[in-house]
Amino acid sequence: MASVFIYHVVGDLTVGKPELAEFYETETVEAAIKAIGESTECGIPVWKKRSLVGIENNEMRQQRFVGILNSFDIVSFLARAECLEDQDKATKTPVSEVVVPNNSLLRQVDPGTRLIDALEMMKQGVKRLLVRKSVMWKGMSKRFSILYNGKWLKNIDPSYSSGNNLIANTNRPSSSSTSSSRDKFCCLSREDVIRFLIGCLGALAPLPLSSISLLGAINPNYSSIEASLPAIEVTNKPPGDPSAIAVVEPTQDGQYKIIGEISASKLWKCDYLAAAWALANLSSGQFVMGVEDNMTPRSLPDYSVNSPAGENNTANGVGSPRPRKFCSRSIGFNPSSPSLGISRTSSFGMSRSMYRGRSAPLTCKITSSLAAVMAQMLSHRATHVWVTEDESDDVLVGVVGYADILTAVTKQPTALNLGNLGNRSYEGFATEIQS
């Protein structure tokens, strides 16, 4: 395996990461909306409260973890009939009634855990790594887990080792400093790992310049819904990983064209109450394409939603409501604009603009390089990219998520002996992502 995976450790990725502030299951949906807006990967880990008796060990902390709550879960919950009838009560609901319990999504690891071992955990479904913020990892991180300055690591501190994981103890902290850092942790997401890897493209060459099709990174088993169907149907078949459902239109030759998506990424920083109403009352196509402001009141009745960002309210859509007509801008999507002068009509009977702003799905070609897709995801803070045919911009063939990228970069034989290739020219990659 390339040296970037074998010699780097999880502690290298924790430099500069903030200390974890646990979000408890007794908190309200309103508090969760605010926390999700400040999170990574559109979700937050949810915990049970810690017992006040005794010292908590690793096993006890793992048992306290409930699951990861994302924006899709909250909008789906708020779209229920009883929640739409009493929005105030819905936003005061404890998140324990909303989060999907899944204890396997988080794993506590030692700072000295090899990066390759962490990647294997994430390939198996782990989305967060809980890492102790040891004083030994402050400042410049030690880049090698087995060798450092050409010497085998010695003087291992047993309080910071686990199994075969080795940690340098050249600057052993005092007992007081160890005690003060014992309960300080940070949380690493898959986005953090991808950001680290994109800074090591030279060590992985030529793998990053290979197409996602050649690397087998395209996942054909994606979730989808036809544009003519009610949007609320996406709550009957919750997406897996990534948390996204493609909104598609069938073609005459039996293929499907993607026109948008309903996902945690798109709902990340939206007006949650407005999005919930739209999910419950609009078709999937209307939800993702946007609804014109001049639609008749009979089609879109007056609805009490929160004012959007910038109107004496929070950007996440929780505050004092005021009545107004529903508009797709309140979800964060831009409806068709006649001023553009460029539009086309889809089969579900709505005019749509060639440019749709935030509602447009993030797509790439089957011939796109792995590096270009990684850069796309990171620049848009997205958890996935939809893949279309090379000859058509709309015909959907699959999706690439974080797990697919991690699998691609660790399973390829070409990555076995590439640790000393050095920095290669990436002019082609730069041209690709700019285009």
C-alpha cells in the first residue's frame, strides 16, 4: 500500500480540529437544526447523557452514542401531518424521537491508529471517528506512525496505545496534563479524510488521474424517484449512503434523466419548515425545480413559514413565523427566471431554466478523473456526485460517494508501490476541474 496510508496516522488529521461538544438526545429539533448548520457532512452525532458516577471508559462511551442525525431526517419528520399542524410543538420535540439509532456509525480510535486501518473502518460503514485530543499531537504532527526521523519508535505510553497501534512518546506529558486531556476528543468525518488525501495526490499518482469508471468508483445502486410522483414518497424509502435520492424523468429508450435531488446536502442549510411543507404537498419535480411566485393561491395556499435568512431570522429557518405565500426560494432553491430568456419544459409540465442555482444536482461524467470528483465534492461541501453518461449531461448511470472514493483509493493494485513517485504534473487535472 502507498506510504501515505501506512505511515500516516489518525492523529495527523486532528491538528486544528475543535474539541467535540456532545449533542444529547434530550435536545430539541430546533437546537439540532442550528447544530447541523455548523456541522460537516450535513449531520451531527447524537449521544445519551453521561453518567455522573465513576470514570467512563471507551466501551461506555461507545454505548452512549445513539446515531447521526442529518437534515434529511429532520425535514422528513417535520413533513408529517401532525408536525405541519403544530410546528411549534414539532420543533420542540426531543431528537431522540427523530434520530435513527445506529451505534455502528461512530468508532473511537487511538490517535496512533494507522490511516489505512481508519479507512478500512470507514469502508465498512463508519462515518465518524472519535479521537482523543492528546497533548502529544499539538503543533507539528508526526508524519510517520512506525518510523520517525529514521528510527523505530520507542518508549510507548500504554495509556495511549491500543492493540498494535504505536504512538511516539518522545515528549511524554506530565500526569496532570494527561488527566486534563483525558476527556477531550475531536470528531473526524469522511470529508476530513478526503481533504487530507487530496493534499497527497503526488503520493497516490497516477491513481487520482484515472477515471472513476476505470477505478470502479461508480455505484449503480442509487435511490431515485420519478418527478411526477409526490415528494413525500421519499420518506417511505429513506436513502442509505449517501443520504440522497435522485429525482429523474424516464426517457423513451428506458433510461432516466436526472433533474434534481432530494438529499441531506441540498437541505443542509435550508428553511426546514418551508422544505417540510413542500415535501408534503408538492411533486418531486416541483420540489427540486422550484415553484413560481405567481402560482395561484389555490395551488399554493397561504402558509406560515419562517422568514428566510437575512430577514431578522436565522439562516437555518427557526424563529418567529410570519404568514406569506410559499416560494421555493425559502427552501434555498432558485425557481425558473423569465429574465434569463432560456427555458425548457419537462414532462411533468413545469417550465424550468437551464440554470437553476442551488437546485441543480452536482454531476460529473463517467470519464471524469477521481481527483476531479474529489475536488468537486470538497468545493461544494457535498457528500456525493451524480454520474452521467459521457455523451449526455442528463442520463444518470450512478453516484460516487465518500465510501466509493475510499474503496477506490485503497483497493487498486497500482497504489501498492507508488510511495516514492514524488510530485507529478497535474496540469491536466487543473484544466479538467476548471472546465
